[in-house]
Amino acid sequence: MIKNSGDNMDAERALELALSLGAEYAEVREERVLKTRITASEDVNVSTRSAGGFGVRVLANGSWGFVSVNSEKDLEWAVRNAVKLAGIRRGGVKLAEVRPVRDTVRSGIKRRPSNVPPEEKVEVVKDLYSLVPDEAVSRKVVKYSDFSGFKRLTTSEGTEIEWELEGISLEADLTAFSNGRSAWLFSLTGSIERGFEAVDEMRERVLGELKGQLKCFLHGKRPKLADAPVLLSPRFAGMIAHEALGHLAEADQLPNTPLAGKLGERIAPEFVSLSDGNVENGHGNDRYDDEGVPVRKVKILKNGVFSEPLVDRERAVLLGIEPNGHARAESYAFEPMVRMRNTYFEPGDWTFEELLEEVKNGYYLVSPGPGQTGLDSSFTAGILEGYTIKDGEIAEPIFGATASGRALDALPGIRGLGKELDFENSHCGKGQVVRVSMGGPHVLFERGIRVV
């Protein structure tokens, strides 16, 4: 581990102070990150900024106290105030026992963005901007961003973990006008597992999604079918997995959802499973969470049964289960909270062609747009790219439509799941913004999703 030096208080001394002031448990999270952002519209703008500091969390009298500061010289002040905040009232917080960890988590990125000259990054942005379609487009924006740095967790239980941080993302959005109507179209992808070596692949993904969306905008018609089967792309299925189901399984949300009290109950067909954990190139991958707990795969739904929620150490005690590595914080300036990582439907044994053949008249939904969800598992999402299905073939594009339903009501209507997994690497906001992936195979819903 890298030790601090000088007269300022370091993490170890801060923990000792917290315990001497009456804390039952204490942790210090330090983070230092350099972020680069390049935006191309009419002009190209480049910005680089550094961010970092310390987050101090203590457990005293069964209650949490948290304070964040930007400088090591304020660490003692942060500890004393965190203990004071925890002492305002007596609580009942208890933490699941975990084995202390001492480890360093290295980045596996091959070509680190931090080692790439700024000029090369700018060329990537200019190239993508030139390739984004212009037809019927009044405005287009391309954004590139990367970050590099480290974070450390030191706890009073003896855990010391240091992570190398590195990541990259590409996104583009455009405003289109045609025949008196307008639309905002967008695509975003990123990675913390692959670096600049993946730029070409990321560019092609963004371009492919935008071209499909623009095609539906220019040539699509409003849907006319009533209740009809819906075949979801991995990206669209992932939206439902994450937004309409995954949030219900986060233990801090669970008591306010229809899943409360349903552990061990069947809520979907036996062939349907929903998981969260590390996946190949997952945007939410990690070896440990921000409480130092090893990340493991959680089968939220196992063979149709609600099997396990996502927990931090506090909720693990309340629910009587083992911690599973889902305490995450946006940065040092936030307290860890229960969050998803990479949430997805498990694959089945159908080919894409077999799923299509099951649909005589229905819809194929490819790209979800903005929408809203509720803790009752309800969802409404715009359809940026979608098509009708006629006699088992993809037919005319649709546009100006929404898909809606209640996920828990729709689950029994799943007819089949494809063999191939795919993911969207994106972000999730829940008071804090963290990187996540959402996906699955193609999923055929015979009923439960309404397209209007």
C-alpha cells in the first residue's frame, strides 16, 4: 500500500482517532482521478480536470456519520464531525462480518487512455463526428471522455484495498427534423475493461445504433396493432431487467416494492433467470465493492424464483444473508449504498430466427429511449428503433411509439430467450451516478408489454 507522509493525518491515524472517540467501526476512502472530456459540435472543446479527496464514514451508537473533504489537512476535522453526526441519535445498525482484505486491484486495460496523446483523442472525436449521419439532422454532438487515477479503502477492521482506475466512453446525440416532427436520438457506450484499443469497435456500435434510430425516424409509422407479441433486443430487455426489476431487488428499496416478503416465491416461468454480477467487459465489474466485500454473482431470479436481493453489509444482517458485494459509491464524496452492477436475463436455447418465427403479427423493439419506471415494476419507454414483425419476418419500421407494462405481470408472458448475450454499457442514477451494464439475450414476450 502507498502510505501518506508529512505532518497531515493519514488514514490509519484517522481510524485510530475515530475509535478513540467512540466509533464502533470506521472507514476512510481516498480517491484521486484525472478526467478528460472532448466535445465536438460546431467546434471541438477539450477539458481536463482533477478531482479527489477523502470520505470518512463511522458507525457509532448504531448510527452512521459521514463527512467528505478535499484535502488531507482536513481529515481530522472530518473524523471528529463524522463521529458527532453519528452520535446525534442512537440507531440499530449492525454490519455483517467479513474477512479483512489487503489487496491491490490492477487495471486490465491494454492501451490506457492516460497514455494516449490528446491529439489522437481529438482525431477520434472528429472522425466520429464526420461519420454521424447528416440527413434531416439539425444538430449533432459527439463526446469522448476518459478517466484515470486510484482509490483506496482503509477500515478499522484491517481492510486495505487500492484500486487502479481507468476508463473510456464515447457518445453521440443528434436532433432530427422531418415532415413537421422532431426527435432526439442518442447512443452511448463505454468500458472500464478495455481502453483505447476498443475505440474502433465503440465507434461502430455508436454509428450502428444512430443509423438504425434515424432510419426509423425518417421512415417509421405509428404502430397500429393492439395487444401483440413483442420481441426485445438484448438492449431493450436489459432496460427492463435493470429499471423495472433490478431496482426492486436492491435491499434498500425492497421493503417498498411488490417483491417484499416474496423471497423463495415463483414469479416467472421456470426457464427465466435474472442475474447481477461481473460479466465480460461489464461496466459495473469489480473485485470488491466499496465496503471491501468481494463481488459475487447474484441470481436475483433463479429458475423463476425470487432467490436473492442485492445487499450491503447492513442489509445483509437485516435479511439474514451473506454480503454479495453491492455497496457502491459514485466517488469518495458519497456514502456507499446498495446498487446494481451488470444486470441481465440469463440466456435460453432459442436462436434469433426461431424467436422471430413464433411471431405472426407483433413488434421487434431494438433501442429504448427516455422513459420512467416505478417501484411497482411499471415502466414506460420511448422506442427509438423498432419494427413490425409479419409472418416471422422483420417488416416496416415504427416511430413515435412507447412500450409500457408492469414487469412482474409481464414475466409470465415470456415465451422464449435467445442463446446470445449482449450488453449496453451505461450509467445509473439513484441519487448517485455509477457505471452499469444491462442486457441479456433476445427475449420474446407473448403478452404483458403494450406498444402504442
